[in-house]
Amino acid sequence: MRELFAVFKTHPWISGLLIFLALFIPTLPIAVQYGAIYALEKQTGQQVDIGNVDINLFNGKIAVYNIKLQNQTEITKIKAFEADLRLSKLFEKRLQFAEIKLIGTQLPVEIIQDGDQQSYQIAGIPLPQSSSDDQQETAVAIDFGVDRLTVSNFQLNLIQQEKKQLYQIRSLTLDELYSWDKDFARLKLNSALNQHKINANLQLHLFSEVPKLVGTFKVQELNLADIQNWLPFTASGQLDGELTFTLEQRQNGLTLYQYSEITMQQAELQIEDQNIAGENLHWKGDAHYFHGDIQGVKIDGKIEGNALSFKQESADGNLQAGSNLSADIHLAGQLNHNTKIRQSGQVTLTDLTIKQTAKAEQQTTATDINYPKLAYNGDIEWFMDSMKLRLDGRLKGEKLKLGQAHEFTDKSAQKLSVSLPLFDFKGQQEVLIADNLELSTTGSLNLDNLAIQQSEFNVSREKVNELKVRNQLQATLNLKAELNEAGQTLQQNGSIKLRQLDLEQNSNRVQTPQIDWNGKIGLIATDSQQKLDVKGKLKAVNLAVDSEQAQINNSLNADLNLKLNNSPDALQLQQKGNVQVSDLSLQQAGLLQQAAEAIYQGDIDYQLSKSNAPEQAAPQHVTLNGRFKLSGSQTQIPQSATSEALEIAHNLDSDFTLNLEMNAQKTLVDYQGKGTIQALKLNLGKQTSAIERLNWQGNTLLDQTSSEANPTIQLSGKIKLNAERIHFGDTRLMPRKPAVSIQNLDLKQLTLTSLEQFSLQNLDIRNIQLQGYQNAQKVPLNRIGRLTLDRAKIQTTPSIEAKLGNIAIKDTLTQLTLDKEKQIVQISALKKALGIEAEQPAKSAEPTTEKTTPQASAQLAFNSLQFTGNNAIKIELQSEQKPIHKDINIEVLEVSAFDSQKPQNLSDFRLIAAVDEFSRIESSGKISPSTSQINLDAQTKIDGLSLNDFSPLIEEAIGYKIDSGQLSATIDSLIKQNKLDINNKIKLYKFKLSSADQAKTDEFNKNFNVPLEIGLDLLQDKSGNIKLDLPINGDLENPNFSISSIVSKALNGALGKATRTYLLLALQPFGAIALVGELALDQVSAVRLQPVTFLETRASLSEEMQQYLQKVATLLKSRGNVQIKLCGGASENDRAALIEMTRANQAERQKQQDSEIVIRDERLLALAKLRQSVIKRYLIKQGVSTNQLVLCQPKIDPEKAAPKVDLGI
């Protein structure tokens, strides 16, 4: 005790301190209590009450009970705060609590919204928003630690805009948290928000080298409506979740690793006029966030949602969307320094529905979309700084159905429906969202069975327009597009395939099973200009176009190099490349066009000038420069009331340049080029024309003026033509039986001066044939080896005028057969081959008083006409007996200038011809071209015309047959204005008649003074020849004119000269004596010649007979006035030899022999005639005149003797 007092005495401050402590310690809790009440009331302006404060400075225990703060609306309560401070640790500069307890706390937290700013009050105390830069806090170098922190029955009242939410912490424990210990502290939380559990179990590494927070966080059945006041929108629904995470604070930033599973049920968010809802939304996965020099995020997991929906309503309309969601999330991103986010995985939407109603000033639009399944599998990248979105993956949709309806204020409407069973895109897309919107797409696109239907209705709700489209699309995309305020650009390079395309609009329809495109497409579009650039290959198979105007079927192959430029001033289109159309069929009213193939290779240039004139009057210009080929072309135009049916078939190949200019007043077509048409066939009615090959080269110009007052059409040009193998005839007989055939036609120049006038230069036609058909047999009429015309000028209106130059015809053969009815068989057969029906007798018509306008007469004129070469005419005259054959060979035929409009100008002509082998005709003079007034002045000479062949006609007409005879004549013909003055000097050699039909001869002889055969015999001179002068006079305009009566009259006059001889014969016996005397005198001078013999069946002269005939020729040449007759010519030995020859031939060919071989008389008579001709031909070659050799009718010797031809003088 003494020592204690000594201390107090020595150190009096100690005693003072003890006295202070004795007084302070008991009063400290009270001081703290009231000091705290004072400070809180001053700070909060609230009424503050503290029930009790207990402080034990010796053991470090502090307790505060029943703390209460109250304002007008809220109360803050703390039932108990207890802390156990380890005092001994203060000497180690550590503030360490053994335990801290917070019991029965009720704490209001209020969120105050002031515009865009938020502030907080906790227990009525405002929290500072920020600290001033100039404020500095004094740091105390002291460590803090707690062995255990316990919070129980903690209630947090969350207040915002008079709405309250209760967050209750049932228990919270924190163990072993020390600022000097790098080991972790554990925090356990057991709490509830409106009775819904919120629990946590955490490891706190607050004071480690890398501070971090590790643990789990779990929420059960949390109602989102309980926290909606702390959200910028209204929320409802239930939230369940469990989160396992690690949060680290590194020197360069914050890092978060977490795994969570979160479920939201019956969730609904209302954000202004937008409503977002979901029946069930589930997330399960990892998340990694790091914040430092580089900020990043990485998320891996899966999210699924059922019955998700979105709704938005406004005055302009509303939008509703609903779907189920399933997504694999593999997201990684950098959030600073070139921010980018990448997502990989599959996102699937099922039962997607979108309904939208949009209202505008003039219309209301309703859209309805149903997508049972839409899935994307791939990568999505978002570049924040550059505003770029990149996708690389596959987007696939199934069974899309879209419906859209437009209702207009005038009660009209439009409807659209789209059905797409399959949408499949695989590839890359890149979208740049900046001042310009740029899109880049590379990949493949597949649309399966796409169906589109669009309908338009008028104000009466009647359907006025409908469009239907069905197709399958496959495309390889390499697409780039840019959209900005100035316009749009687009570039596509790849293939596009359309399958089973079916496009139908009203009565128009387009169908094709296949369209393929491979190439580039470029588009630049602004408000004032559009440019399109297309380059690639286009293919369409079995394309069918059906409309009210036409039906088109074809397949298309095209190499396109197309450029289109559309501006306010002009529209320009250019195409270079090949366009091939195959299996073409075009059908429209009055036309059917078909072609196996059509190919155009070259340039197309189209320009439209957009002047102030109406669009239809704007000037247009089209230029084509290239090659056009058409194969298997067939054109059909059906019969109409004014025209026959027309069919055209051909192949075409042309290199050309075509310029077409059009405006409202004028159309100008300028063509220059060359080409070939092959296998041209033209059917018009019953006629068919065919040209195997037609070549042309030249230019034409068509100028059409559309003036209403004076419309005109002008045509001009020059063309060179060449055609090969031209045929014309009846359609039923073509092509094997043509009526007209031309091997080659060559025209050096065709000059067109107008539609009604053209001219020719150097026309050359070769191998012309005219032929008919009778009983399926060819009936030739005419063949011309060559026809040339140096020039011609032809006009078609007002009348036909043909002014020709020099005409040359070479190597012709004409065949004429006159049947028993005196009709030319070839003409009838030719008409049949031409499809010309026989003319029917015209019915008598009622007299008419109508005045007819006289038609201008046609004009035909030429400079000259000349036949050269071998020109033959074969004539056959059919009779009751046997036909007569005559061959006329024209050696010379020339006609000078001829003009049908100038009958006063006579044309010179000259004719030299041979009849058969031994006769000649020569004629020359002048002839008038007029058809109404005949004018002729000609001299004609006939030499050596055999009359035997005319015997059947004479026999048929008058009953006489000609046994022998030959005619020569000189004819002087003068016809002036249809008045005849003809002088015939005729000489008949060895002319002998005999009666074949007595009744006919008697009837005929009634017209003569003496019987004809007697008269002719009496007219013969001592050589057996007759000379006659037969003048013919008459008027062709006299209706009683008959050429037969004039000839009979002239012949009667000649026969009158025989009256003297006839009287001598009648005055018997003196007359007979006188006649016998004259005849005896003639017989004295007669010479008998031996016959010419032949081998059986042969017609050749033996060496012996040739030597004999040479002597006969010497005799005849020495006596020019002597004639011999060649008679007979065949015998029965010929018939027997021919039978044996036929039998031997049959045996050699091992042919079955007939029971009887018959050799007809006609064959022997032909052999006899041939032998006579052989002898005459041989004698003429020896220098004998043809007039000295007269042929008899061939006969058959009934005796079996050697064949012979008798020579008689």
C-alpha cells in the first residue's frame, strides 16, 4: 500500500488519471449514447432513440441495444449490436474483433429519382455521390480483422416511388476475415426477398495478393415483381438460379469466372410500349469476364425458352411475335480496344409467329408470319468500333408461311401469301453499319418449293389482278451491296438455279423445270440514275409462256454481257454475246412459229431519249450487229376470209447490221448484211415453194412516215441474190414431185426504189424444169438449161409494168402432147402439179348497172429475146390409131425489141428449126406485140417434112391414110390489123393417099369437084410430085372467119387444075388412050433399084449395103429432081429372131420362161421405121438432099424372108 501511495506521490498525474477513469468509465456509455443520439438527429433530421449502450473497456466488449430512427414515413431499428474487441491486438496495431453480432435490424433504403440521376438514402441518411478531388482522407496504418461476424433477422426495406420491397437476411456469418492474413474468409448468407430465398456461401480472399471472391449464390422462386422498382421497366415472373463464381481483382483489372443455371418462369417485362414475356427461360453455362488493359468476356452454355413473346402497340400499329428458343452459346469478346464479340453455336427458333398491323395515311397493312422452325448454326462476330457484323454458318428454316393484306381508304385491297417449306443458307455474311450500310454475302442458298400469291381487289372487292409464283431456288452467292443516302450498289458473282418455276398472272403463265444462271450482276442505283451490268451464262429448259396474246415454248442458252443505263435524259441498253433459243414454239392469233434452234451472236444497242414529249413519242434507236442463225424454223398462218393458209419452213444464217429509229412521226429501218436461207419451204393454200439454198448480200432502207394527213412508206436498197434448187408445186405432191424446178438462180443486183418498183441486173437462171403429173407418172413440159436477163425494171402499181433488157435462153426441151380432145396433156398435168383446180363453168350473173373502173393494162417490154444452144420441142399428137411424135430442134430463135404498149413498132424475128431428123423450118420477118391487133410480115420455108407420121390424124379426120409423102413449102405471110394475106407455095413429094374409111372419104369428097385421091394423082408430075399454090385471105375480126373453110376453098382451086385429066379419063376410049400414052412416056424414064437388106433384129448397115447406097447417092446427086421412096423395113423373120433372143435372155437370167412369148407388131413397125431412117441418114451424109428421100409408112413383110427396105423411084 505504501508503495502505491509512494507512486501516487511521486507521480501525481497517475492519481489524477485514476480519478478521471473512475469518473469516465461509468459515465462513458451514457456519453456515447447521448452523443450518438445528438449526432444522428443532426445528420438525419429524424427522431433518434438508443435504448442502452454497454461498454467494457477492460474486456473490449461493446453492446448497443434498441437503436431507433424515425421520420414521417419510415423507421430504422437495430435490436442489438454486439462487438467483442480483442484489446491486446491494439498494441499490434490490429483492430481485431473476436465476434460481431447484428441482431433484429430493420433498415430502409430509398432510391430517389431526379430526372436521369439517382440518389440513395440509407436510414434517411443521404449517401455522398462522389468525393471532392481536394479532399484527402488520413490513412491510419492499422490492420482490421474479425473472427466471426453474425447477422440475424436483418430486414431491408427497399423503397422507390412509394413502393416497398422487403429483403430479409435470416442469417449471415463471416468467419476469420483478417487484413493481415492472405487466407480466405468464409461468408454464409441465408436471406429472403419477400419470403423468397436468397442464399450464398462465399470465400473472401480480400487481403491476398490477388483479392478474389469465390463461392455460390442461389436464388429460389424469386418474384421479379419484387424487384421491378429497382429496374427501368416493369417485370413479373419467377426466378430460380444458382451461381458458382470466382471474382478476382488483379493489378490490371477485374476478372470473373462463373458457372450458373438460371430459370425464369412466367416472366414478363414491360418496357414503355413494349411487352416481353416467356413461359419458361432456362440458362446453363459458364461466363468469363476480365477487365484490365484489355476487357473481355467469354460465355459458354445453353439457353432455352418456351412461349417467348414480344408485343408492341402504338398509334401507328402493333406488333406481336412469339417463339420457342434453343441456343448453344459460345461467346467471346473484347470490350475495349477494337471491341469485338464472337458467338459460335446453334440458335433455333420453333413455332415462330409474327403479327403486325401498320397504319399509314392511305392504307392499313396486316402481316402474319409463321415459321415452325428457324435455326442458325455457326459464328457471329460483332465489331463495335467499326460497327461491323460478320456471320459464318448455316441458316435453315422450315415451313414458312407469310400472309400480308393491304386495306386502302378507297376500299380497294391487296393480299400477299408466301409459303416456303425449306429455306437453307450456308456461308458468310458481313454487314457494316456506318454512314453507309454495306453487306457482303458468300455462300449457298436453297429455297425449296417457294410459293407466292399476290392478289389485287378493286373498290367493289372484285379481283382485278393475281400473281402466283412457285419455284425451287439454289444459289451460290458472292454478293456485295452498299446502301447510303445517295443510292444503292450491288454486285453478285455466282450461280443461281431455279427449278420447277411456275409464274402465273391472271391469264398469263410462265413455266420451266430449270433455269440456271452463272455469272456477275452489278447494280448502281441512285435517285437520278440506275446502272445494271450483267455478265454470265443463262440457261432455261422447256420455258413455257402462255398469255392471252401468245403461247411461247422454248429452251434458252445465253452468254450475257449486258449493260443498262437509265437516267432522266435517256435509257440505254447494250448486250454483247450469244443468245441461243432451242425448241421454240410461238403461237398467237393468226400465227404459229416453231424453230429447232435460234442463235444470235453479236451486239445489241438500244437507246431511248426521254425528251419532254410523251413516253410513247420518245425517240428510240436500236442497233443490232452480229450473226443470227435459225434452224428448223416453221411458220404457220391459218386461212382467213381474205387469204389462203400460209406455211413457211427454213433454216437461216445471216451476218448483218440493223439500225432502227422510231418516233411518233417516223420509223426508219436500215439493214446491211449477208446471209443464207436453207431448206426454205413455203406452203400457200395448195401450192408449195421450196428453195434448198438462198444467199443474199446487200442493204435495204425502209422509211415510214406516220403522218395522219399523208402517211407514206418508202423502200430502197440493193441486194445480191443466189438461190439453189428451187421447187414449186402442189403441196400434196411436193417435194418429190415438183411442178417447177430451178437448179440455180443468180441475181447480181436487185435495186429497190420503192414498195411498188424495183429493178434487176444480171439475172442468171440455170436448169429450169416444168413438169406435171398424171396417174402418179411424171409428165415433163419444159426444160431450160439457162436463162439470162441483163436488166429489168418492174413496177406493180397502178398497173404491172415489166421492162426487160436482153433475154437469152439456152438449151431447152419442150414436150407437148395433144390428147384426143385436142387438149395439151402437159398443161393439164402441170395445173394439177401446181394445185390449180380445173375451172368451173361460170354461172350466169344478173346484169348490173354499177360502173366499173377501167383497169390499166399491163405492159411487157424487152430489148431482145434469143434462143441458143440445143432447143428441142417434142410433140405427141394422140389419135384413135396411134400417137404421132414430132421432134422440133430450134437452132435459131431471135426476137428484137418488143413493147406491148407500142403495137405500131414491129419486132424483127428469125427462126431456124429442124423437124425430126430430116426436116427444116426457117422463118423471119416482123411481128407486132399487140394482143388485140395482130400484125405480121414473115417469110417461112419448110423443107423435107415427112407426112407419114400425120397419117393417123388424116385417117381419123377424113378417112384417108398416107402411104408416103414429104412436104416442102414457102409461105409468105402478111397480116395487117387482123387481115390475112398469105401465099402458100407447097410441094408434095411422092405423096400417096389411100382410103381407110370409105364413109369418111365419101363425106369429105363432097366438098371437092373430084375425089381427093384422084385429084392428087392427076396433080402429080412425071416424078410423082405435086406443086400447089394455096393463097389464104380473110379477116380475123369477122365472126364467120374459119381457117378450115379458107384452106378448103384454096385446095378446091388447086384441084380444079386436074379437071382436064379427069375429062380425058371420062371420054372413053379416046381419053384412055391419050392418058395411057402420057403414062407410058413417064414409065420409060423409070429406074428400078434393088432393096437394102438387114440382119434379123438389126438396124445397122452392112459393108455391102453401104457400098450399094454410095452408088445410089451418086445417082441421086446427078439427078436433083429425082426422088426415091423408102418402103417396108421388117419381116416375120425379125419376129422369130426376137422370140429366140428373148427366150435366150430369160434362160441366161434363170428366169422362169413364159408359156408363150409374143412380139407385137408395134415393135416390128418401130424397127422398120428405124431402118428407113438409117438409110436416109446415110444418104444425106453422102450429100443427097432430104427432099429426094421420101419415107413410106413402115410395113411388115408377111413372108419369112430377109428383112429389107425397098427403094422405089
